[in-house]
Amino acid sequence: MSETWRLLKLGAIDPLETQIVYEAVAIARNRKLVPDTIIFCWPKMPLVCIGFHQEVEKEIDYIYCQKNKIPVVRRILGGGAVYLDEGQLFYQIIASEENPKIPNIINKLFAKLLQAPISTYHAIGISAEYKPINDIQIQGRKISGNGVGKVGRVNILTGNLILDFNYDAMVRILKVPSEKFRDKMISTLRDRVTTITRELGQSPDKDVLMDLLKQNFEKFLEVGLIEDKLSKQERKNLGNLRKKYLSKEWLFQTALRHPELSQKLQGLSETEHVIKIADEIYICEGIFKSQGGLIRITLEIDNGIIKDILISGDFEFFPKEDLSAMEKELIGLALNEGNLREKIEKFYETHSIQAPGTNPNDFVRTIQLASQNI
């Protein structure tokens, strides 16, 4: 076993830093200042973490989070909003795309890197299995959520072993149409998400789990993991990134891509999906659950032409920055299914888009759903 990676056992850290540290390390790795790295950590206190493509105002009760001093963090990875606390143990893999052990195809990346946490579950008596695209489950119930991202030429995968989970807190932070609906969500969440404590009646110590994860990553990656600390440059990166992550420009960036459209959206209620601005000018919203995640599209339509469009959701989309470029490509198009599909398919091809489980037809369908009541 000639290849060695670095292992950072950071333990309990600042909630915000759990979502910053892997970017700080990836920046250093991209500059070839540090080796491929695996991090184990968990938050000292609760936080709410939203996916890169999500709209804060649409997904969570931001006012509730503020009142209860629960920090809200936008991560650089896709996926959905989630409540996180010390009940989860995070594993974070940061590796150069030049490393032949790490697939650059997202589906294969998940399948390869999730072998270690799955084997760790098996070692403690839980018969977990891989559920494409990015989950680990037991008998149909999710017991680990995972996301991927990229910084330069560095791949990132983060995920968690769920020791325990606060179902009530998770549902409370989400934006829901009514309290009755919130009660239903708690029941549904309990049916669909489980934990180590729930499955075993208790949970092993985190040190035991970290040792098992270390052994299994070494086995499945065929590397040696050498314990180390963050470098001086990585700590500097952390400080610089902290300023970015705390800014409103970062947290609300999805809506800020289209400030005029976002302002007009204020007239759209929780139950409405279409409002008329003037003759033949409409603001409308469509929501569709693709295999890869929820797509939410807001349109401004002027005489059957897309005047503005905002695409958000909890799907994976890489390169992640290209989603806004795809929006721009759609502005000025008529609401014609064939033309929309051709434009998005061409965009996928020319930009080498990877969006596992979400294809051009899914975006076209969401646009159609948004505009169907005009």
C-alpha cells in the first residue's frame, strides 16, 4: 500500500466550519499544497444547511431560524435543506481528479466512495446498502445523506453517519404551507429516515465509528491514512471563506441572480402558482420531482416569451456555476416544448453537464408545469 492520504480528525467544530472546511482544504489541494484528504467532524451546535441551488426563502423558515439563533449555511454542494447537529458524524473526502482511484463521473464517484461508510454500518450490525444516486439506506429508510462538489480540479464528497436525528427540529425549520402539513411531514420523515440509535437501541462511540471509517476507507481506496492537522494555509483559507459564507450575497445568491423577478415574486402566495402582472405578462412557478431531486422554476412570461427565469432546487448539477448560464440561454425563447428541449439538450452537450437523475426533459416539463395555468 504505497499511496498515503491525510486524515484530519477534527471532532466537534464550529457549525459553520463543518461546511467551510472541505472547501478550504480543496482550495489548498487544487494548488497542490496538501495531499488528498479525508476529514471526520461534527458540529458543536445545530445548524441548518441548504443546497447550493436552493432558494432560502422557498425552502426554510428563515425567520424561525433567526429567532432561535440557528445559523443557516449555504454549502457549495447540491442536495436539499437539512437540520444538522452533534447526532451526525461527517466524513468529507477531498481528492484530486488526477487520482485514478477517484471516478470523475458523479454516479461512479458516489458508488465508489460510499463503500466505506456502508461497510462501517455492516461492522456495527446494520445491513445498509447503496441507494442511487446518493443515499445509504436500510430496508427502504435513509440512514446517510451524501453530496458531491468540485473546486477547480478537486472532487469533494461529503456525507454522514446518522447516530441520532431530531425529526421535530428538522420539520420545524422547513417552509410548509400549514401546521397540519408539518405534522404530516414529521410522520413521513420518521418513516423514511432512520438512525443508528433507532436500529440498534444505542449508538457506538464516535471514536469507534471513526476508527471503523478509517479502516474501511483505507481498504476500499487502497491507501494509508496518516493523521495530521490543518496547514497554516488551510486555516487562512478558513478565515477568508468564513467572511464569504456569512455574507447575505452568498446566502441569498440564488434569488439575487434575478432581483427584479424575486421582487415580483413577493405577490405569489404559498398556494398560488400564477399571478398576472399586466396584459399577457405573468409570473408563474412550476415544481417537479425528478429522479435526481426537486426542480423549482419561476418564470416571467411576456406574450408567450420567457422574459426571465429562475431555476432552483435540490438536484445535483455540474459545473454548478453553469446553471445560471443555462437560465440566460432560455431567456427570449417561446414556450415551445421542442425548442426548449433542443436548447437545453445542446447546453448539456456543449457544457458537459453532469446532473445525475435530472435530464433536459425534466427542466422542460417543469417549465410546462409553471406555464400551464396562464
